[in-house]
Amino acid sequence: MRIRLKLTLLLLLFGLAPLLTVELLDAFAFTRLRGRVEGQITDNISRRVEQELLVHVERTAEQMRGIRNRMMMMTRTQSAVFADAFASEAPGSAARVLTLADLADLRPGEIPPGFREQPGWPRDAGPSRAVTYEAGVLVTPGGSAAEPDTVARLASVTDELNALSLDLRPSIRAQYIGLEDGTHFSFPGKPGYNDYDPRSRDWYTRAASGENETDPGITWTGPYRDAITGEPRLTASSPVRAPDGTLIGVTGVDLALSRAIDILELPAELALGSAAWVVVIEDSAQQAKDPMPRVLLSTRDGVLQPGSTDPDDPRLNSIIDALREGRTGSESIEVDGQAGLAAFGPIGGESGLVMFVPEHRIESLVGGVRQDLRSIARESFRILLASSFLVVLLCLLGAYLMGRTVSRPIRRLADAATAVSAGDLSARVAVRNRRDEIGKLSRAFNEMVPALADRMRLQESMALANELQQGLLPSETPGIPGFDVFGIAVYCDETGGDYFDYLQPIDLGADRYGLALGDVTGHGIPAALIMTSARALLQSHAKYVDRPDEILARMNETIARESSHGKFMTFMLLVLDPVRGSLEVANAGHDPALLYRADAGTFEELALGGLPLGIVADETYETVRTDLPSPGDIVVLGTDGIWETRDPHGELFGKQRLRETIRAHAGEPAETIGRAVLDDVKAFRGSAPVLDDITFIIAKRESIIAGQSRD
């Protein structure tokens, strides 16, 4: 059967079968399906409301915990600051301190120089709205003069109080201390403290006696309305004691509860008819007396108070128990006879957060969606019936035309692919101005065949380049008197950037042998070109320069000037002189060579040198001279492809494993040691990909030649 007929029948099948199936089953399943969808939407919206409410509770509780923790931190810090001020010697010169006399002339609404309007205060708060953060105000019983030492000590902490509250100015209203003699010091400085005695205030008496200390060293007082401004506040206070435990006074911090109430606001889509409360959960003994929690803050007066709900409601009791245990969750409860969903979570200490959304609010979100769904379903059903007949005709015509249109270029592609598979890389497909997938496939085929030919030529070139590059590496190990030498380079690509070489006395001078090793950044042909240039430069300059550092300097100057790929090369050159018993090392940014001391079983690292070759043209290098290794000692030059090999879990092979391999095979020939290193790296890598070249030289000292001293 021809492909055109197959496509026509297939398109007819897939075009008509779904339509006929829908027509037959729709009348039976439509009503049932609509009911299920409506139920699922109702459940999904209810779950979304519950999840959103829980997220909002957790986020709000976290914000309130942050404010609570900051207040406790400030209070404890103030206690330490005041205790230190009274424990140390009084300052010789006091900072500025205001008294009630300094503030007596302030008129309502006046903001004098050096003062500002504290944000959030009621407009009718009179002159108390004017505050200054340059000094605190000092109030004494009956207006008597305070002791100069006391004034100096209190004034000395003004800057510290200012720093503590600097980033909480919208929420913190006052920081203060009340002393045992009735003296009161408050920051920022402001009027309104006439006839004020801190010792008669709850925040003072409770903190001094340790009453209601829910957190270590902290007593919470409130909520209450400030006597001066009428603003709702909450106070955290802590005793200030001398080193011997004597009570100096009580310090406190006032929080504006308007900020906390703003945080309690629910999202706009849930806010209507909803409410939120911050409750204080009493201990077991207190709960037995009063089973209802005490409301600290509320966005709805009179709710969750004794008598407003049934205290025996097990669901409400479970919320209280969960808060007491520090758990977060949700419950369906009734508040004032109104059913709804309550989400709750702990804030900290003995307080918790409850947010309530009435059931009718959730239902209002569902009702609109349900009505829209029913309208869409009815309209879709009418359109489906009206268009069924037209769709059948269009399917017949479209299937025939589409089968013919699609099959013709497919046949052409098949013929061309057959020609290519037979070896004819000149085969092409005639492409008209088609912008569909068939046209894209035809153009891609015509582009693929030349690219395939180029790829085959490139692979042949890369194989030749690899063969040439391998030919540049030493083909045999040199004979260095008193040394057993082995070197190898294993590339991860067809061409690599690692390089090692040996220099003979004909290159470096009588009785001098060179070990050279380098690593070009990256892989591929650019790295291989730099490696090839470095080899030519090394062998060229070594004939005329006898110092390793000068050889590197000349190589660097040429590579830095001629490199156009933004690449550089780390390089190390070791010169062995068995007759004179010396070892010279010059390093251009390469990892230090390892020297294994056979007698002690320890490793040393030869010094690290200057910048890699090819970065700065005028870089200078240094030659480090030392004695030749003793018999049995091993010198290892390697590239980072060894210790940066990773296993399938991403762990590095590391230099420590390399040291352990060398130590384990130190008594064997240099080639055996090198093969052991390759085997250990391969076993460690496992199935992980090879990401870098591995190159190293191992030179093992075997004996002392005639005429050389052992010292």
C-alpha cells in the first residue's frame, strides 16, 4: 500500500474517531463529568485557601518572631550596657542629657531644631510627638538634681542605644532605664514625663521581682495604651544588676503594636469577614482555672474571649494543645456560631497565632468559578453539535490533500538517503519554498551531506594531527647516569595540550640533563599548537642558554607575543647534573614537583615559581638550586589531570592518593611506578568521563656515579 493512501486513511481515522466518540459518549457522561469537575474545583480551591492561609500564618509568625527576638536582644543588650556603665568608672565629661526643664517650653505641634517627628504617633499627642535622637531625657523624683556621676554614666550610653534601635525606628518607641532611687532615663529624648516614677510601673516591679519571666531575663508587659500618646504598646524589660547581684534598676524597650497589627492583616482575597489573633497560652495550672487563652492582639474585638465560644469545643481545645506543643496546622471550627477554617502556628515563648476565614468566604471564591464552568460547558456542547457535520467533510478533503502533500517529498528524501547510504555524497533533495517541517527536513538533509563529508575529512585530519603530535613526544627514555626515568602523556581528546620532553647534554651542556613538562589551558588544536611551539622554543633556546630561568623567560616572551587564542601554558624545567651533584628547578606557574625521600618515607614539594607562559611578556623567573636526591629518592613531575580526576560521585583523586601510590611502589622501577599511577587513576575514575590530559615524568635515583660526593 502506498504511503499516500496510508496517510489518508490514518488522518481520517484520527480525525473522525475522536469526534464520533465524543458525540456518542457526551450525552451520557456530560452531567456526571460536570458534577465531578465542580467537586474537584471546590476541593482544590478549599485546599488552596487552606495552604495559602497556612503559608501566611507561618510567614506572619516568622515576622513576629523576628520582632520578638529583636526586642529581647535589645533588652538584654541594654541590660549589659547599663550594667557595664555603672560597674566602670564614671566618664570625666558627660554627653548631652536633657531634663524636663529643657523641654518645658515646647508647644503642641512644634518641632524645634535637633528634634524630629516620631513616625506612627497620633496627631493629637501634643508636644510628645517631637523627639531627638541626639540625647536622652533624665527625670528624677520631685525634680531633684541627679548625681553628676549618674548623669555621666547614663549619658555615656546614648550612642549605643541609638545604634541598637537605628533600623527599628518605625516599631520601637522608647528605650529606657529606671533606677532604684526613682531616676528615669529615656531615649530618644522627648517631653511628657512629669510626675513619672518608674518604680510604680508594672514593667519595673515585675522585672525586678522576676514575675512572669517567660524568657530568661525578660519580662513582658502589656498590651496597654501609653499614658502620654494613647498608642497601644508592648514592653520587654529586664533587671540591671551590679557584679555582686545588687539591683541597679530595670531597663525596657517599648514596641508600637500598630506595626504588629499591620502584620496580622490577611491577603485581600481572604480578608473580608476574616480575623486574626495573637494568643498567650498559659501553663497547665493556669489553664485549669481559665481554659480559654488570653488574647494579646486581635483584629476583631470580642472573639475567642471567654463566653464567645464553647470552651469545651474539642476542635478549639486541639488548637490550644497544638500551639502549646509548638505545632502548626489547621482546623474547621465555629466562631460566634459561624463555621470556617482556622490556621494556627507558634510565635515563640508562650504565644501563638490563629487566623480564621469564614466558610461563606471560601464558598464565594468557589461559586463564581462554578458558574463560569457551567456556562462554558453549555456553550461548548452547542458549538460541538453545530460543527460536527462540517468537520466530517473537512476531514475527508484534508486527509486526501495532506496525504498527497506529505508523501511526495518523503519519497524524494527516501531516494536521496538511499543514494547517500550507497556512498554517493553528491546526492541532494530538490527544495521548493516550503516553510513547514518537510521543507526544514529537506534543507537539513542537503546541509547534512556536505557536513558529513567535511566531518569525515576533519576526522582524517585530526587522526593525522594526533599522530604528528604523538611523534613530537619522546619516543624512548633517555639514559641519565644514576637515574631511572619514565614519562608518558595520555590525551583525553584527539589532540591535547600536555607536553613533556627530555634534554640531553648536547642541548644543555656537558653532564646536564633536562626534564621538561607543561600544561596548556584547554584542549584541541589551539592547545596543541601552543604545545608544539613551546617544544620548538625549548629545544632552540636550550642550545644557547644554560640557566633554566632564562630559558623560560625567552620562551614566555615569544609565546606571549604570538599567542592569539587567549591561552597560556604552565611549565616546569628540571636540570640534573649527576657529576656535580646538583638539581636546578625553574617553574612557570606549574604545580610543584614532588620529591619522595626514601629513607624517611616523606614527600617534599619543590618551589612554585612565576606566572604561566604567555600571560605577561616581560615576566622573569627564578632558578632554585639544590642537591641531587639520594639513592632511592623519587622526583615526580605531573599535570593536574592526575589529581583532578573525578570519580562517578564527583570526588577528586587528589595528591594524597598519588603520594600513597608512589610510596607503595617506591622500591620498584620508574616505569612500574608510572603504570601503577595510571592504573590507580583509571580504577578511581570508574565510569566517569575523562576530562583532562594526564602527563607525568618519574625520575628515580638509583646510584651515585663515580666522582660525585654523597654529601
